[in-house]
Amino acid sequence: DDGLLAAGEPGQQLTWMDARVDGREITARIGKPVEIQALWLNALAFGAQFSARWEPILMKARASFEARFWNEEGGYLADVVDCNHEKGNVDLTFRPNQVFAIGGLPLVELAPDKARRLVDAVEARLLTPLGLRSLAPGEPGYTAYYCGTPAQRDGCYHQGTVWPWLMGPFVEAWVRVRGETAVAKAEARKRFLTPLFEHLNHAGLGHVSEIADAEPPFKPCGCPFQAWSLGELLRLDRVVLK
């Protein structure tokens, strides 16, 4: 009824935040996750270019997206709305998934002033030299270091642990809200890509690690040769900031 996409059921890992311990999803995110809506809106927009049947759904979904996800007081987007398929149940946990409304996909799905506030909030709360935290410090369940038994590591996999691949959509969003100017791209390259290029000399040589600790010294962890981490660095270097 709002044009948005609902999905998920107990016992299933719905999104890329798919860690599971003893049969329990750590971040189940059942309902309407924010990055799934960003993907959906992009799909509808492209569909509408080829068939008018998608235009009414696109208009409804776009209006619903901003109205239902935007948190004016905090200046950011909710992580999930209609949680557990309960109408009006909203998860305002501060996570990086919201950045896909601005970067990482072809279309920007927020008004310029809100887009800038969102990117500034993500930069302030989630940015580290190696990527974005999967959960903001201060949020319930935030875990600073990826360590311990396999179950303990899975339990903090998306609870603060840094993911370098998220630097791709973040940096693209960062330059977009600054008009994608040459000055903005040069600043982004210096600030955000320099630490990642330096990281190529550590852990998996010539590659970017899967994850890193959420607090200094941001020790790389997980797989030392992670394709999507390296792929997003290449995309930034050769496409977004070219």
C-alpha cells in the first residue's frame, strides 16, 4: 500500500547483514530494510523508462520512502520500517545501509539538503580509515573489536565491525552532495583513498581486507583477499573519482 518492498521471515537471513549464531539471526532486519528500498526504487525508475506501468508505483514508492524513513531530528534514515511486518514499527538504529539512498547506485533518492545531512552524519559516526562501521558507537550491541570464538566473532560481524567495501557507496555519496566537482573529487581521493592504498601493503598484499576493527588501530581482520572490498576501491579510483 505504500509502494515499498517488504520481505523476510524468522529463520532467514534477509540482507547482506547475514550473521547467525546458534540458529539466531544477529541482525534479522525483517520488514522493509532501507538499502532494499534503494535498490527497488532504482529498479522501478529504470523500468519506468521502458513501460509506463511502473510510473505510478515509482511515484508512490518515492513519496513513501522519504516520508517513512527520514528521521528529521537525527538527520538520517531509519534502518528498517514496518519491522517484523508490523505497520509503523521503525528501527532507527544508525547503520551504514542508508548510504545507498545517495551513493553506490545510479539514483539519489533524497532531497539535496537531506542527502547532505545524511552523508555528514554517516561521516561523523561511521567513517574509519578502512571503511564504514556496521553500527555506530553508542548504539546497543556496538562491539569495537572483532575477536573471540567463532560464535563471538559472528556476533559482532555487523555490530560495529568495519567493512571496507562500504567506502565505495560512501565516497560516491560524499562527492555527489558536493556537486561532483573536481575539487571535491580531489579532496575525496586524498582523504579517503590514501589509507586504502596504504592498506594494500599490509595483510593480503595488493588486496583489501574483508573487515577491520571498529576502533584504533583498526586492525584488518577476516579474509585478507576480499574481492568486493578491492572492487569498490577500483571503482572509486577508476570511475567515481576519475
